[in-house]
Amino acid sequence: MAELSIADFEPRLGEAFLVELDQDEVRLTLVESEPLPGSPREAGGFRLEFLGPLGKALAQGVYPFALGGGELTWIFIVPLGPVGDEMRYEAVFF
């Protein structure tokens, strides 16, 4: 995860990412990306916000996100709560 930067995600706003679970999968849509100044990370700090189906809400934890081309990246997400009929999640890279 150290090599990921906000530049990897900003062009993908509005895109659905496939999160693979043991026997299922969930699509989370990237709805926001925001830089976080002052991070010691070489690639810089940033936060991401995703929306997903409320009926398949994910617990806080690390999940494999399919980023395209069959590549999986493990991202720690935290549920922030429902918004309408969707669940909101945050991932922070600081």
C-alpha cells in the first residue's frame, strides 16, 4: 500500500471497484478523494470515500479491491454509516 497515491484514484472517481469476499463480491463506488497534507508517506497522504449496497454492508477491515487488469490491492476501510439506501466507507492513507 505504500506505493499507492491519490493519483491512482482521482481519475477513477465514479468508478465501481469490485471487493472480493470468500463466497461473494461487493461493488463499491469511489465518490470522493481528498489529499491529506503533512503525511510522512512517500506517496503522500489521502483519503477515499466509497458507497456500496446497504444490504451487503462490510465490517471494518482489510479487503482485496480489484483495481483493474486482475490486480488486487488490499485496502483498510471503515464504514461511516448509511446514506439513503447505500453504506458509506472511508479509507485513509496517512
